[in-house]
Amino acid sequence: MYKVVIGLEVHCEVKTNSKNFSSSRNTYSEYPNENIDTVDIGLPGILPVANKDAFRKSLMMSLALHCKTPDIVMFDRKNYYYPDLPKGYQITQETKPVGRDGYVMINVDGIDKKILINNIHLEEDTASLDHFGTYSLIDYNRSGVPLLETVTEPCLSSAEEAVTFLETLKGIFLYTGVSEARTDRGQMRCDVNVSLMEDTATEFGTKVEMKNINSFNNVKLAIEYEIKRQTEILKSGGKVVQETRRFDDEDLKTYSMRSKVDAVDYKYYIEPNIPPIKISDSLIEEIKSEIPMLQYERVQKYMGEYGLSRYDSDIIVKDKKVSDYFEETIKLGVDPKSSANWLTSIILGHLNKYEIGIDDLYLTPKMLCELIKMVDAGKISSKQSKQVFFKCIEEEKEPSVIVSELGMTQITDDKTIRDIVVKVLDEHPDLIEDHRKGKNTFDYFVGQVMKQTRGQANPTLTKDIILEEMEKR
């Protein structure tokens, strides 16, 4: 048997107004070569200027990943030729990355695991290539976009762990507002390193890198295929070759692209056109204060403090705005479990059905609080509350207004309900006899009372009175 060893290099574009070293707009465009200038296409004599916002957001991400931050801002040149790199080098960070030695907590099948981060560094994205039968086209819109690369230690041991890490990392990008992290726009891509080693071995096996996988599902499929491929090679007595491979999302296999180079082949040296800048302690503290409570910590809080299940907690924290909505209802005095039930079933179901965000929902946390408290006070039934919810959204009116207009206030007066119960029982003595013989006629009586009160009779009180009156006969 073999141990699986996986390391990830995750590239994510940073959300800024302009590119990393030029004044070109940093915005997604399907029109080729729209957002470019002389710096982006590497014309002679160009001079890059570092983007302050990009570096500030990179520091935020570094701190969110529990990394050690550098004392100065510094960039390096990574020298290699490829058609999507017009300068013949990439401005990146090697000497002083924006973060080192961090970690991310993930949970797979109920088990927490710490995934170690080797480093996180800021660099510029490359142009994109469109390949056709006999030629390729270059789009420089992406060239120079600020790109954060997060490099894990080789400490992941399954495709499931790799995907969970990616989902967790994406959540951190979204919670901090550092990136939109949309894989469908190539804003988040991943290189995957996979190797196998004998159970008793003390050294890692030969790693194979798979480049630019742009969906989490494809990461899972690529890892599973590569594990199978390398296992077959080793079992047959062969040797795995260190190389770079690509994943084909049509036949779900990996194919060799080129032999893998090492860092020394890139001939890194310090970027001479961007002077180092000292990072102050006050800036670090300021950025720390802006980082919200992240998903993992919120899940722990919801389970430990509010008594929610992991399943419900995971659903709520998936979207920061939904999680913030949930926490606002609790501040207003709503029971956490009641709020969670509304969110995970009715509210998220409505949002998914109409493909809208919680910001587009008319029902505010204050209105949900009002609705839940009316149910808790017995003013309306649980069934009626759902009707009120949809009416609120449809007519854009507050719950109390809907309840008043529909005359939904529950009847909780004992005498009023008892008079109706007595009348219903008097009309059906045969069903009372059937009940004594073991037949279930109780629900029929409850239904008749609810029918005559248009569903306004308090259900619990109604059932108690029916039982009392049946016992008398």
C-alpha cells in the first residue's frame, strides 16, 4: 500500500481597481485586450509601480491564514519564457513573501485537521492563451492582474481533503473581501502536486505537478486519476517521472506537458525597479482589526455556544452575508435554533429558488425576529408563520401588518375554543364511540375546530380541550 502526499499551489486574483504594477483596470472582460497598457504588454523602458491596495489585501489574507508577516515589502523577478509572459520574466515574491508558516483548519467527515501553509506571496498574473487547431491567440486583459499564490506544505492525504481545503480557502477570500474567487472566470486556479510513498518509507516519492486546474471538482478527479496512474507504475516496478502534466476535463485523464523545473532554474533576483518599503506595526494591527470572524471560528461558536448541529452551522457560514443575518437575529433576541431552522429551510430555499442573495430579501432580521416572536407568543401558528413569510415578501409589508390584514391572530381564549369543541363533539357522538374503540378520530375533531376558526385556534390548547371534553362523555 502507498501513502498519498498532496501539496497545493492556489492562485487567486486580488480584487482591486487597477492591476498590480500598472494603471490598467482590473476588471473582468470578455472583450480581448481591452484592459491593457504598455506595462502589461512589456514594451521597452517600462517601469512598474506597486499597487498599495493589492499589497494591503495580501497582508490581510496572510494574517487570516495565521502567517508570519515580513518586515518590508519586497519583490523579485522570476525569469522564464512563455508566450503569455511578454516581459520574459514575472514580478513575484521569493525573498520576502507576504506570509510564511501559516495554517488553515479544515474538517473532513467530522475530523478537524490543520493544513500547513508554506508561504503566500503576491505576484502578477500572466496573459491568457486561446489555442486553436494551427494557431493560438493571446489576450492581455489578465496580464498584470494582482495574484496571490498560497502554497501548502505536502500535508494533504486525499482528494477530499484537497477539495475541502480549497473550499475553506475560497471562504476566507470571500469573508475578507480580498477576492471574488470565481473559478468560472479563472479568478481562482490550482496547481496540484501528487506523490506516493511506501507505508514504511521515510522520504516522499517523486512528485508530479498538474497545472491550472480551474474547478474544485476537476481537482478531485485529477488527483484520483493521478493516484491510480502512479500506483500502477509503482506496482509494475516502474519509476514515476518528475514532470508537469495537464488534466483533460473531457476524458478525465492527465497528460505529460514537460519535465518539471526546480526553483534554481528560474534564476530569481530582487526586482530592481521597485524599492523595498518598511511595513509598520501599526499597519499590521490596523489590518488585523478589519478581519471578520471567519468560517471555521463561526462554526465552532455556533456549535459550542448556540448548540447548532455541524450540518446547520456549515450551511449558515457558507455565505458571510447569511451568517451575518443569522447573528443579527440573535442580537435581537431570537433563539439561535429557531433562527437557524428558518434560515436553513425556508429562507435559503426561497433564495435558491429565485437565485437571489440575502441582501435582496425584503424580510430583514428585525422582521424575522418579529415573526418568530409572534409564533412563540402563540399569536399565530407555525403553519401561519410560513404563509406570513411569503406574503411579506410578495407584498413587501411587515409581518404584523400581514397578520392584521388577514385576521390571523390566534384564538387563545379557553371559553371560545371550548364552546366550538363542545358543538363539534355534540354533532358526532358516533365518532366519540369509535375513538373509545381504538379508532383514530381525534385528528378529525381537531380539523373541524380549526376549520370553524379558520385555523386561528391555538393548536395545543385545542387538543387539550378536546381530550378533556371527550373524557367527560
